[in-house]
Amino acid sequence: MDKEQIAKMQAGRRANHALNGKYAIDLTVDQKETLERVRMYCPSAVNVFLKAFSKRSMAAAVKAKCIECTNLQKAEVTRCTISGCPLWRYRPYQRDAVGVDKTDENDI
């Protein structure tokens, strides 16, 4: 077995451990593709997506959808201006560094 084959095998084991470890779930083909994109472009959100896909947390599902909607850019979730979205009021990362709520008081 050469180094490339060993590396592929180890990567597969890590991926299976992530899927079969804390969140033992069966993913659809689309969910697997989404998870691969998240692993490549926003690895810090992998657990959020796994938790959402496992149906363990509705909050994680909202967070995952917002991250996906902003092209896997967490910072953009805070700056979201799509107030017509049904999830807009529930989106994560609404507070800035000093803890002030960024929602517009006129919208409440």
C-alpha cells in the first residue's frame, strides 16, 4: 500500500467517525454533498450541519440553513438583510461584539 492509498483510507475513516460518532445518522446523497462543501469551505460549521441533519436541534437547523444561504460565510449571517425570510428573526450571530441586538426595533 502506498502513501496515497493510506492517506485516502485515513481520510475515509475520519469522515466515517464524524458521521458515526456523536451523530449516528444516515445521510442522503444531497446531505453528503452539502457536508463535503462545508468541510472544504467552512470546517468550523461541520458539527452544526451534522447536528441539524440528525434532527437533534431545530436551532442547529436554522443556523445551518443561514450559513448555507450565505454561501458558507458565517460573518454574512450577521449582516443578513433579507427580512422577508421566515428564518430572519431566528438567525444566529445577531449580536455584535458589545452585545447590542442588531435587529431593527421598527421591525418588532
